[in-house]
Amino acid sequence: MSTDLDLSGEDRTGTGRATGTGQYVVKALAHGILIVASALAIIPFAYALLTSLKPEEKIFSTMAQIIPAEPTVMNYVNIWMQNPLDRWIFNSLLLSAGVVFFTLLLDSLAGYALAKGDFKGQRFVYLLVVGTLIVPPQAIVVPLYIEMSQFKLVNTYWAVMFLYIANPFGVFMMRQFFLSVPDSYLEAARMDGCSTLQIYTRIMLPMAKPALSSLAVFTFTFIWGAFLWPLIILSDSAMYPLQVGLAGLTGQYSSQWGQLMAAAIIAALPVITAYLLAQKTFMEGIALTGSKG
Amino acid sequence: MSTQSVREIPKQLSEWLTNAGLVDAQTNPAWYFIVVPKVLLFGLIMIVPFLGAFYVSLHEWAPLAQTHPFIGLDNYVQLLHDKVFWKSLQNTVFYAAMLLLFDVPIALGLALLLNMKLRGTRFYSAAIFLPVVTSWVVVSLIWTWIYSPTNGILNISLASLGLPTFDWLGNRALAMPAVTAMSIWKHIGFNMVIFLAGLGGIPDHYYEAAIIDGANRWQRFRYITLPLLKPTAFFVIIVTMIFSFRVYTQVYVMTNGGPVHATYTLMYYFWEQGFGRFNYGYASAMAVVLLVIVFGLSILQQRTWGTDVEY
């Protein structure tokens, strides 16, 4: 797959080889634009963080008061004490972990079968993947809700997870990956007496680690941010994932921006931390959506 | 392969599969067991509700009613006469158009700059990508505060420069542009990374050969980068449009569709009809409209898929 993002700073287009003042101007201009863009991307988060550290009565501010004179964590304490944030975080983690687990397992299996299998209906299954890939999940939530209530699954974690576990993207991605594994590996394993499933566990899975970690990170980010479906299918606020609980706070804390920003920072922190630790994996996860393998 | 494979699953099952005509001497039945969980999920969670959307849209369907009378295309006829629907569609198209106009070109520009491999590229890309990993609910909350009429940083900044201030989300003319601007800010990094991957996929030797031939920077960009980036650009445009037609969360958090219907979008109105007023039939008609739009765009994408540049 051609999704290796090169962020090394190593010149490969020859742009840096030329010298002269013209080159310096171009480079300085590029740095300038990129610095402005980076600042614009970061400032709202910094602003939220600064607001969250201010006492509620001092939020009303002029430009000079943007930085809190006496930082306080009271907003964090208050929003945490008054709302089941810990429960919502637990729900989000549970849902994310569940969806990631089943996505990796089922999608790598199905991708393996589509790439290396030889069975009647294989083309049909592939068309099913490509076909469902273009169905926007939002468009099917009404009938899915009706179906889930038939199965008595409304307000359950399973109902939330099903929609995301059924997502075909991972199958498509894993198929593309497994296609790149030479058939000779499989034949050699067959010679050694490996069964179809053993080839999967012993050969295919270990080789697929980079693709699987990208898929895991992509899926985790997606589920952590999921909103519409959990909002619809969950009726009990104790079942809410963090995003749905958080959105419900806006009415309750309509002008208490210090506490709302504290909640926003708490909700953003897990993903941002993970992102800072594994920036490249995150970006490759996104880049994979654009790859045709 | 086939002689071994029979041992992998119970004998009765492989016999049943053979009798059902799914397995012949050449086929290894194990593949079916590997692929079946996902196929079942597709069927139950994607295909059944997908067909269900069309079915429900032809009925007057209240969730607690005993019967759901068939009303043909009445829901669609009603949509045609529904001013809020047209307003929602208009807002959604506006949103998609703005993303195409600003999000895609800026993302391409940033990707090209990052591809210059300047010192600090890792930091720049990390920063610009930060809004992408943050959830829509979180950035919507933050931007509601930024747009706050009295104390938001946007108005404070404008006032300190002596410029007029606005009630960004409370003004009927400004609310939709404000929501859209924030969405572009959030989404640019996503397209940027796809462009960056596309640029990374262009083989080095093209540039090397061009440099030997004496091509300058502009010529290398014009005759190598641009044509080879076309498939990526097309992909980004279509995916951005498909993405745009689903705009929902930021409207829910930032404006609740208001003021009046100024920020209603297709998905927001769908949600309000379906789960605010429990008109499942009417909401499903809107879902079908969304499906048709997204399918049209996807077919457009599939068609150009074949005309891909081969390296």
C-alpha cells in the first residue's frame, strides 16, 4: 500500500537543492504560511484550556485577561463531581474497545478470505463490501432502530457497537493489504501442513501488524467521536458515551464556560494523548481511506 | 488443498455445504466460516435497514402506532412542499460548496508546502492535524465559546482592533457561515493528509529524471505533480462532498438548527423528524434523498476510479 507518510523532512523532490536568494524567499514564505496554519489549528484548544483554568466569575474578560491570573482546577472538580463523567468515559472506552476488537478480528478474517480464498460467492461478498461501503450509516438509523427494538436491543452497548462493527471499510482495507502478501508464503505454509486458519494466525496476522494498528487507531478515533447513533439508540444517560453526555451539558451549563471547557478538555485528552504518542499511525490510518492499495 | 481442507471443519458441516451446492471438490469450506460473521453483519445491520429505509418511507410510520398504513409516495410529495426541507437542503449544499471552495484547495496547498520537507514539517503536520483527531462535539463546544457574542475571543479580538462585533451563531445570516467556517477548520487536516499520501506515492525517479532534463520547480509541479495527483484530488473532492451531506453533529451542539431554521441541514431535519417528532416515514423519505445523493456521487467516483494513473 502506498500510504507511508514521509514526515522525515528529507528532501526528495529536489526543491531544496537549488540555492540563491529566491529559494530562501520561497522557503521563508512556506514557513510563514505553515506557522500561521499551525497557530490557527492550536489556538482554539489553547483558548479552551485557558478558559477552563479560570474561576467562573472571571471568565468575562478583555484581551489582556485571556491568560488566567490565578489558575484553578475548580472547574474540573465541579464538572466532575456534578456529572457522571467517569461513567461516560468508561462507556466510551468499553464501546471503543469492543468495536476495535471485533473490527480487527472479523475484518482481518474477511479480508484474508477475500484476498487469498477461493470459494463460490467470493465475488458476491466483495461486491457486498464495496456496496455497503457507500451506504452512509446515518441514512439507515431509523430502520435499524426499528430492527434493534424488535431484537429488544434498544439501550444496550451491543446495539451501539453493531452498526460500527458492521462497517465494511476494514474488510476492504485488510483485503488490499493481504493481496500484497505473495502466494508463495501460503503455499510454503501449506507444505508444512498449516491449515487455512493456521496460515491466518501464524503467517497473515503477524505480517499485518502495521495495517492492523492503523485500522485500530482509525476505528478507535471514530468510535470515540461517534455521536448520532448512540444518541438515538441509548435512552438511559448512564449508558451514554462521553460525547453524547457532553453534548447534553450545553443546556445545563449554558453560560458556565469554564466548566464546559473543562469538560471539553477532559473529553479531548485521551485521543490527543494517544495521537501525540503515535502521530504517524494516526495519519496513516486516515491516509488509508484515500488509498486504493 | 481440498483433501486437507475437509479435516478443518466437522464432517457433517462439510457434507451439508456440499449438498447445498456451495462447495465442490476444489473449494475449501473453511473459507465460509472465516467470512460468515462479517457477511451476517452486513446483511442484518446494513442491507436489511438499507432496504428498510425505502420501505418505511412509503408508510405513515409512528413508532408506537399499532399499524403503519401504506401511503405510497405521499411522504416524498410532502417533502417537495416542505419549506424547511428545502431550507435544509439549501444549507447542506451551501456547506458542501464552501468545503469544496476552501477546504480542498487549502488542504492541497498545505500538503504541497509540507511536501517541501522543510525543517519542522513533523510539528506543522501534527498541529494542523490536531482538530481532525478531536471529536466534533468537543470542537463544537469550543467554537460555540469562541463565537460567544459578548465574551468570545473572536468578538474580543475584533473589538480590540476597533472592528464591529457580531452575534455569530444568533444571527440568521451569519450562523450557517459560522458553523461552516468552523467545520472547514476541523476538516482541513483530514484532506491534507490524503493529499500528502498522494504526493508521497509519486515515484522519486520522475523528479530525478526531470531534474536531469533541466526542468525547473514550476515545470516539475506543473507536468509531474499536478497530473499524477489528479486521482487523489478527485477522490478528495468526492469524499468531501459525501462527507458534507452528512453534516449534523456541529449543528446539534452549536445552534440546534437555529436561529429559526437558519442552520437546519438535511441530517438535522431528518433527526428532528425521526427522533424529535417520531415521524419515521417522513424521516426515512429524507434518508432516501440522502442515499440517492450519496450514491450518485459514489457512482461518479467509481467511474473515474478506472481512469487512474498507473505509475
